[in-house]
Amino acid sequence: MLNTVRLSEFLLLLVAIVWGTSYGVAKEAIFYYPVLGFLAIRFIMTALILSPSLFRLGEGQLKQVLLAGIPLGTILLAIFIAETYGLSYTSASNAAFLISTCVVLTPVVEFFVLGTRPTTNVLLAIFMSLLGAFLVSTGGQFSFNAGDFYILIAAFFRACMVTMTKRMMRNSEVSNLALTTVQTAVVGFGSLAIGAIVLPAGLPALPTAIGFWVGTVYLVAFCTLFAFFVQNFAVRNTSPTRVSLLMGTEPVFGALFAVVWLQEPTTATMWVGGALIVIASIWGTLAPAKPVPSAVGT
């Protein structure tokens, strides 16, 4: 069991790396195509790639997957609509900082949903991680706009997502791959339906820019297929708060990506913040994990 936990946390760090790059890639993609259309393409592509996993399920297993995947996919749809619209109105660095507030929100949601009280060490690690994220993403300066507000909404739904996954998947034999398939289908076709309703002229013709498709394929392969499969796997083997602490390292990797790929300047303040996030994440994950009790009210 211990090895499984450590493997889960190592894989979550890899997810944090690729998600750290996703802000810049997604921001470029929505330059070519509307947010809802971009999300529809990204997640329908993902669902189609994964769809064979559903054909191997029996009727009872398929029902279980749908009962879990549709509500979790609806939360995921809310996350990506809020996050991607937010990214279109704010900077990638502000988005990276604000989305990491899910680290603070997760133990709060976890307490109300699962009845798990965060330890003092976890609370201190959360504070340190947030301080580091603030320094990495903003260099100590901060301004708030409509895009930042959307990112905060996405952060809240992220906290709900990881906690509800833990609650619904407890003692469940649902396939991780099949669950990811249903979730991504809900996001993809949900975005398509919403786009057809709310956009005055509907979604435009598919973009022809090579940059759009290269970025979209990267996001599908690494930031969606790999990332959400790992998250569904890992949340079974560790607590939602520890998952969020590891995912809170995203701003560090986002800053590294900005330096190496986007040639963005950095400051000593940002690297101090990065060190704080790494230390907080290691501290939080090395602390003994408490068993999760039965959910409140069930």
C-alpha cells in the first residue's frame, strides 16, 4: 500500500509539470478559436480516443461508470469553462497563482463532505504553498480583474472535484479509464451544446492554424489523457488534501516553462516562492496520512 501511495504522489508531480505548461498552450489556442469550441474539440477528441474502454464493460459496470462519471464530468465542465474563460482575460501567471487556491479550499470542502479535519502540519504547508505561489506568479504584486474571478471559481470547483471523486470512488471497482472517458465526453459534448446555445452565430468553422492543432493535441495527450487518469488513480490511494498539495506545485513548473519556452523574465522573488512551494509539498506528502472516515451524513 505504501508503494502505491508513493507511486500515486510521484505521478501527480508529473501531472503538475505538464499542467504547469498548459496555461501558455491553452492561452495560445483560444487566440485562434472560441473557448467553448476549443474545449469541445479538446475533450471530444479525448473521449473518442478512450471510448473503446466502455465497450469492454458489462451492463452493471457501465451503469456504475455513468452514475459516477456524469456528475463528476459536470463538475469538470464547470472547472474548464471557468478556467479557460478566465485565462482569456488574465495573465497565465495570475491564473497559475489563483488556481492553486484550491489547495486552501480542498481541506475546507473535504471537512464538510468527508468529515476529515486537516492537521496543523497540513494547514501550515497549505499556507506556505500559497505564499510561494503568490511570489512565483506575481513577484509580490497583485491586481484583480474579471478573469481572476473566473479562475477563483474554477479553483473552488477543483476542490469539489477532487473531494467528490474521493467520496464517490471509495470502495468502488469502477475502471479509471472508463471513468475518464465519461468525464471527458461530458465536458466535450457539454461545451459543444452550450456553445451552440449561447454563441449568436454558433461555433465557427474549424480553425486551420497549425499552432492551434499542435497545442490541442499536446493538451489532449498530456494535460487531459495522462493527467486525469492519474488523478482518478491517485485520489483512491491518498487524501484529497495531499493531492491538492502536489498539484499546487503547478506555478513552479509554469514559471520554468515560461523561462525556457516563452523566454519570460524571472526574479529572485519568484524563485524564492518556488522553493517555498516545493518544500511545502514535500512536507505535506511526507506527513503521515490519516485514514478517511465515513462521509458526514451518510
